[in-house]
Amino acid sequence: TKEAKEKATSELNKLKLMSSMSAEATVVRNYVDWLLKAPWKKRSKVLKDLSQAEEVLEEDHYGLDKVKERILEYLAVQLRVKRLKGPILCLVGPPGVGKTSLGQSIARATNRKFVRMSLGGVRDEAEIRGHRRTYIGSMPGKIIQNLAKTTVRNPLFLLDEVDKMAMDFRGDPSSALLEVLDPEQNSSFADHYLEVDFDLSDVMFVCTANSLNIPAPLLDRMEVIRIPGYTEDEKLNIATRYLIPKQMKENGLRDEELSISRSAVLDVIQHYTRESGVRNLEREISKICRKVVKSQLLKPKDSEIRMTPKGIEKYLGVRRFRHGMADDNDEVGQVTGLAWTEMGGELLTIEGAVVPGKGKLIHTGQLGDVMTESIQAAMTVVRSRAAVLGIDPDFHQKFDVHIHVPEGATPKDGPSAGVGMCTALVSALTDIPVKGGIAMTGEITLRGEVLPIGGLKEKLLAAHRGGIKTVLIPHENEKDLVEIPKNIKDKLDIVPVKWIDQVLGVALQHVPVPEAKSEVGKTEADGPKKDDKSTDIVRPH
């Protein structure tokens, strides 16, 4: 640029007047070197063939239709508009779903050079903007350094693990990224070392993160694309199309030496891995390949080794997970909830118990503030409907109520277990078992209304993985079912609910019987009637 040229000329004029042995001369020479290294004008020719780009994306990744659609939209617009600002995408999803490799795939599809910068643990603002030249050994920031390596000004720049950035006394790197990722500002990015503005508007930035724990101003500048976990069918296709050929090649196995049947791969997915992505699945396939190579070298065989579900245990050991781990037995006070974590969806067991006491509400299982408040809301719902549910209205004075959410060592939080808490309480107080094979999710209000939740796809995938047959979801989340794969919807009985009464009607073995009016209005002074066989809590039989 004109500004950079003037700056370089000015520094060279200074250098002429200096002694070549002086320390300042070395600093000036380094500075001019960096000015010359920075790619001010050189661009790589961006691919404008939509069908070819689509082929590349399909070849590298299975599924992920939303992301592919967004990239193709960008390329389509680029065909019409010559000067188009690069989109700033943020791929959010659990580990092992292919966020980083998707960045490489997008670079290949658009014919851009690929550069990756990991932000995990970065806590210094100078990593982004560089150090001023007054410091000894100062250099430009990683943005300019990486662009200088690629030698072009329009690469695909992957900012990996953007949610893992930290901040300390040296500054806040996430605030420094605001300028980099703002399409309105990044045409004049100011690096502290260069001292002249650099145009980043041609760069296509793609960020990756496991969660949206990203500062709000930074999140606002990015277009978030969620990548949910894979279904069993998708994992099966990914394994047969990509992972098995890749691992066989890496372990030096020829096609005629090993064949793994689809049923064997499914057995590995169901009993040796429990994840949203495919990282552990690849490790298990690699383990099979290594053991086959070892056995071939020790006892060479002419025939091909055929891997079936029966032979898997010989190579991978005892099964680690029980597929369909949900309890099929009808239990009193035990409900299966659905949770969403950075690792994807999980099944969450919620236990409720009632013991004689003075009305204490106990909650255990490392529950966060929001979840604790959900228990209190559920308790109020039960108390306000006690008569309708056939529960002694004074139960909260005579009994201690305990809610426990295993596993005790794992911290849990969020409002979406409210419906499960309420169902567990009603079941424990009325002694009516909760049907096995049912899972539920939803926030609850004091009026007993079921409010919508997030992460529905991940939760339904977890329910399917866990062998759940029926899932109760908030009525307002019914519109999100469009995004759920058809094979998952076909295997699950999904019931949208709006009120807690509907939840209890489906989840409990039978609906609680309301107390008789005379019972509700009776005071302690009246004493029990002659034929009254009620205990402290009226339990229907």
C-alpha cells in the first residue's frame, strides 16, 4: 500500500545514515524485512466452480449439510459480486465431529491456502496484535506472521478453539480479535509492530469452538453454525467410507488382508464408544488394524481376515458400554432426563425420595444454581397441586424430600431438568412407578407449564443411543423436529407436551387419584374418621 511504501522508504533513509554495526540498524532491517514479507497484493485465484466445490465437500465429509450449504451460498454470491467480504463463520460442536478438518476441506473447495492458528490457552493480546518496536526482539502478531507464511492475502484462516482463550494482566486476546473479525473494521487492521494498516477483508475466517462460552461482543461478529453429533447410521457410513480405508493404509494393510463387516463396525460403535464424534471410533479401528498386522507377521495367513461382531471381543477386549443402557424397569421416584454438554447429549438419571422428617429439601449430585432453583420450582408445582395429585397437602411439613442426580462427581446445571424433577417428586410422593424406557426434557414454571429447551437434536441422539423408546419434549420445540434425521424420528416415539399434567399422564404407570373433597378440607383437629385408612400421604392403589 502507499502508506507501507512511504514507511519503508522512511526507514531505509534512516538506515543509510546509521552505522551497519549499531543495534538500531538491526531493528530497522528486521522491520523492513517484515514489511516486505507481508502479502500486500498477491492473491490466490479463488475457485468459482460450484459443482466442483460441492464434490470436494462431499468427498471429504459425510453429512454436515448446513455448513456445506453456507459455503456454496458464499461461492454463488462471489460469482455475481467481484469484491465480496469473506464471511466469518464459527463452527460449534462437540469434539471429534470434524470442525478443524472441515476448515481444511473448505479451503480445498474454494482453492484458498489454509492457515491454522490455535487459540487454546492464548492469554496475551500481543499474540494477536504484535509487540511495539521499542521492545527487544519484538515481532508482528500471529495474524501477520501466518499471512506472511502463506504469501497470499486471501487464505482461509482457521482460528481453532476460540472458546479456550484466557485473559490475564497482559491483556485480553478476545478483545483484540474484535477488530480482526469485524467485516466493517478489518480492512484496516493495526498491528503494533507494522505501524501501518493491513487489509484483512479478503481473508476468510473460520472459528471453531466446543461451546458458546465466548465473550458476547466477539460472538456477535460471527455467524454461528452448530454441528451436532452424528447418528449411528452416519458414524457407520463415516467408518466404512473414510476411517477404515485411512487406518488400513496407515497401518500398511492391503484390501485383501482385512475386511470389517458393517455389523462389526456397528458393534464397535454401540459397545466400545460413547461419543458424539468419531475420534474414539477411529482409535478402536486403528487398534483392530494394529492387532491384525501383528498377527499376520507372527502367523502369516493366505486368506483374508474377516471381522464379524463375534470376533470383535478378541481384538478390543470386553465390551465397555451396554447399548440401550436406559433402565427398562418401572421404578418409583426415578426418571431419565436428557442433558446437553460440550461433549454432546447425555442421559441423566434423576432420583427422588421421601423420608420422614421436618420438611427439609435436600439436593445432591453437584448441582448448579439454576438446577437447584429448578428443584424449588418443581417442589412448588407439586405443593400447589397436592390435592389434585392425591398427596397430603401438609407433606412438606412431615417429610424430608431428597433429589439426587448421579453421577455425583460430575457438575451439572441448567433448567431443562425441571420436568424430570417434578415427575420424580410426584412418583415418590404417590408411590406410582415411572414407566421404563421414557426420557423427558423441559423447563417448568410455577403454573406447571413446560417451556422450550435448547440442544434438542443432541438430546434425541443421546436418547436413541441409550435405547430410550419414548421422549417427552416441550410443545414449542416441535418445530425443531424438522432438523432431526428421519431414521431417528422413526425409532423414537416423540411426544410434545405443554403442561405437567400431560407429562404425568404419559410417564406414570397410572394417573394419580385426587383426594376426596372432605379429605382436602379436613383439619388435624377433626381427627381421622372411623373407616379412614389413609396414611400420612394418600397413596392410590
